[in-house]
Amino acid sequence: MALLDPDRLFPMETQARDLSRALYKTVENLPIVSPHGHTDPRWYAENEAFPDPAQLFVTPDHYVFRMLFSQGVKLEDLGVPLADGTRVEMDGRKIWRLFAAHYHLFRGTPSRLWLDQSFQDVFGLEKRLSPETADDFYDHIDDCLKRPEFRPRALFERFGIEAIATTESPLDDLRWHRMIRESGWSGRVLTAYRPDPVIDPEFEGFATNIEKFGEMAGTDATTWDGYLEAHRNRRAYFKEFGATSSDHGHPTARTEDLPRAEADALFQKALKGACTAEEADAFRGHMLTEMARMSLDDGLVMQIHPGSFRNHSGAVMGRFGRDKGFDIPSRTDYVRALKPLLDAVGLEPGLSIILFTLDETAYGRELAPLAGAYPSLKLGPAWWFFDSAEGMRRYRELTTETAGFYNTVGFNDDTRAFCSIPARHDVARRVDCAYLASLCATGRLAEDEAYEVAQDLSYRLVKQAYRL
């Protein structure tokens, strides 16, 4: 018996379900375009076998280990590395058994759907993971991972990935992207420019980061002009390795357009570690406007991901480092926060800014009206905590009336969990087809238009938005 219902996420009403199914069949096997994510480019560069099932499914996936941690499972026992890179638990089978013993915690969650679909579609497992089946799962997946058809490049091709973007700091030398390019492999793996470590004065080691930044860019980045030139140089370098976008993960959506002298003064304070929290936020806000100006010059699409209180637990941050499941959504004001940037460059032809949110209340009230007016703005998909069937449905309901479909940008999976990529895109396609069927059933969309929109949402819009 299959783990998954073939009609999952489709409406219960017969007519709408039938149309959902028909729409879905036209997009089910379209290529995957993944323009924003966090898979490791080293996987594709070296094309080595994944070490074991635990390091494929558990250890790198913060969706998985944060749920387990919330129920008292120690991160050390799941193989999550400490801040210095060392691992306490190295036994993959032991980690897997612990994961299986707590698999019931994922009932009803998006993670459960992604995991079950990965087990069934990628590895052919149709039983449910449990303490009783844990060793069978482990042995089967471990055996698969030893085969060449389960190496990263083979899976990339099997998943139908047309293009995938990883995300790197300006301090990254992009060695893995260079190795991919020089290998002759045809898989399209791009990078994206994520300048937070050299834009956020509150990022650990900011002054040291700036020194290294200047060295890598060939400029004196401790002067204001040299600092801006370093960004231009590094952005150009990233473009050499396929970058079509920059990515900005700020605590707020605040933007500023400060006089040059004021921006320079804030930068000098930041280098000395003397910025107040307010000054640090103002500097980040000004740099979003500077990044937008650079996008006008070099064509990189700008992604803004605000509204996360990142690394909320100081204890976890201190022991394990960043990105360990303790990023928490917070309220975000977009209308006032974005106005300085939009006043400066928001009507410039050629500028493209994709807005994301972790504050769902902002979709109908702020984001859809903004994207429905400013030609430079587009809405990113339901993201992170709302990367779920319910979150995607609410997204469409809150935004379509005001922004339509064509001020949105399709779907991106934003994941470190490689095997979940097809499942995540599949969920998005099913939800969108179900939503389109509901519009047809209530007389708001013609069926021939629904088929066209399904193609747009699954494939065409993302290529257009990310200039791929």
C-alpha cells in the first residue's frame, strides 16, 4: 500500500477535484526551477555519495531537528555539529533510530508530507517509518546511497531540476561553483549574492569580515567608496558563476536613503563596533537602497527576506552556531519601511525586487497592494513557516484579488534538504491547481485560462522573475 494518496491536497468536492487532477497532470512533470535555496554546492562539485541516511535526512534539516529538539531530543544526539564543526554523535544508525522513535511528532506537518514523499518516490519505500521499520529503512536507503544513480548529480537529473541556486556570502571564494563549471557537467547550479555578513553591523566579526571583503574584492573596503566598490566587484564575480539575484535576510524591512556623509559616519561607527541597535538598523536599511541602486547597474534581482528574529536562543547559538531552528517570525511593516527605497528607485525601469514575509497579516494589507502598484515589486511565495499546503492556499487567497497571479514569482523551495525538493514543488503545484479549480468552479476563471495559469505558476513565472 502506497504511503501517499494520489489525490492529496485536492478538494473534496467531486467537480473541483476532477479539474484539480486534470490541471495537475499538465504540470506534474514540468522541470524544477529552484532559484533560491541552501543546498551545498560541494555536493554537486565532488559528486560523492551521501554518507548515510541520517546525514541526508536528519542532520542538515532544521525543519526536522527543531521539532525533535522541541520534544527534548538533544541536537548533539542528532549529529548536529557544534559551533566549531565537531560532532558528538557520529553513529548514523543510532541517529536514525532516534529519529524514527519520534516520527509521530511530524503528524499533520509539511515535513511529514515531504519526508513520506521522499521515502516513496526517491527510495521506493511504501511502509511507514516507525521504531519497528527503522532498521529496514536505514539499510535500504544506505544501500541505495552506495549506488551511482543516487549520487548528487544523478539525483539532480532524476528530479528534473533545470536550474538551482545556492546562496553564498561575499566572503565565499566560490571554489565549489568553479569546480562544477570546470567539471564539464551540464547541470545548472548558480550562486546568489547574500551580503549579510558585510552589511549587518551586528553580525559577529563585522570589522574582520570587512577586511577580508576588501582583500577578496581588491579594494580598501574600510573607506566608504572602497566599501561600495567592493560590493560591485564581488557582485560581478558572483555573476561570473551564474548569479542572477542577491538575497537579503534583514531583521526588518526598514530602508533608508541617507546623505553620503551620514552613511559614511555610520559605516565608520560600525567598523569600530560602536553602533547602537538603532544605528545598526539604519545602516542595514540604507544598504538595501544601495543594493537596489547596484541592481539597476548589474541586473541582479533583489530578494528581501525580513521579519525573522534569527537565532532567538542565545544558548543554542553559542553552542551550535547560526541556523539551528531558532529563527522566529515577527511583525513586519512594509508600507512605511520600504518607502525610502521606493522613493529613491522604486519606479526605475529594470529594477526587480522580490518581497518575502513571515508575517501573513501583511499579505492582504500591505504586500499585495504594494506589488499591485509598483512595477519594481513582486511577491515571493509562501515561505519558510508558511511553506505548507495551508500557507500556500492562504497566500493565494490573500494576494490574488489585489496583485493577481502575474505579480508573483512561482515557487521556490528554500531548502537544505536535497531529497525534499521534488516533494516541495509537488505540494506547491497541487495547491495551486486546487486553487485554480476552485476559481473555475465558482465562475471566476475559465478552464482554458486555468490551464495556462497552472503552467505559469509552476514554471514560466519563476524563470521570468529570476531572469533565468
